[in-house]
Amino acid sequence: MTKTLKYLMHELKGKTLLVSVGDEKFNVDLNDFDSYSHEGMTFIKVTASGKTRYINQAKIKYFEIA
């Protein structure tokens, strides 16, 4: 997990982030945050349309606090 992401986790505890990857938008619940690293990439848990999956953090192009 990057230092920026760790900072966000601490500062925004209890909030939800709305993130965009291409044309898709996802929610990141910071109360239930989960991530893992694989081959030098960090994947974070996101939710969209009631489905949960993991996306590559590096592919996030935009986020806002919801």
C-alpha cells in the first residue's frame, strides 16, 4: 500500500471514496477497506452494483469523497 493510500485511510476513516477506472465507477468503503499486493501491484476492494471485486490501484484515474 502506498503512503498516499495509507494517509487517505487514516484521514478519511468512516467515509466512502468514489473512484473511476475508465468509464466504470466504484465505491471504496473505508470502514471495510481491504487490499493486497501481487507482483508489485496493489489491488483494493471496491463495490459497484452490489458486487465486490478488487481493482489495480494504479488504474484509478479519479476519486472523490462521497
